[in-house]
Amino acid sequence: MKTINLLIGILKIGAGLALLGMVCITSADVIGGLFDRPILGSEEIVSLMGAILLAFALPVTQREKGHIGVDLLYRLFPDKLKTRTDICISLVSCLFFFVAAWQSFLYAGEIRAVGQVSATIQFPVHYIIYGVFLGSLVLALVILAELVNLLRGHRDE
């Protein structure tokens, strides 16, 4: 658990830095545009940072239960049914994100092997895909930890 929390903390900082970078690049591009000096590739840079932001923010959002849920019907379930539903959803989600992490890792390796770079700034995109791998892996671990707690009879409400 401590290792997962450490990874979440590192990714949270990375997500914050990506967001800060997106704001700075966008602001600088807008200001530069006023003086006919826009930043070459600013949209590309912001898009790449957005991918990192999303991948790195998902684990902390899952841990803090910051996602949006519609539970009109779920609230009416008896506790046993809620627990069973949560176990099924956690199991499917965990498997999905482990597969997503695995496939991201394989894809990043393929992209690295062929030397693919972004169109304008020529940034090696495999770094971004490895970031998606890391975010997906940590998210899967967070969901796995929640699944273990559910199986032990501990519910996070």
C-alpha cells in the first residue's frame, strides 16, 4: 500500500507539472501571437502534456473517489449486493487497466523501435506512451488494492 501511495504521489506531481506546462505554453503562445511570434508546435506540446495529465491523474482520482457516479439505483441495493457489484466492477476494471498497461508498453516499444516522432517538434512519442503505461499500471494497482479490501470485507464509502 505504501508503494502504491508513493507512486500515486509521484504521478500527482507529474500531472500537476503537466497542467502547469499546458497553461504556460498556451499563455506564452497567445501572448506571442499578439506580437506575431506564436510558439511553433504549441498545440502539439499541449496535446502531449494533456495525455500525460490524463494518464497520471487517473490513479489519484480513483483513490480519492473523485470520479462522477450515478448511483440512484445503487443506493437502494442491500449492502451484500453493493459489495458483490463493487467486486465485479473492480475485477473487470482491474483487468481492463492491466491489459491497457500491457498493450501501451508493447506499443511504446514498437513506436520506439521505428523511431516515430511527433510531426512538428519531432518529440519521440514513445515517452508519452510509456507515461500512459505507467498511469494505467498504477491505476490497475489502485483498483486491485480496492478489490482486495472488498474481498476482505472492508468497504470504502
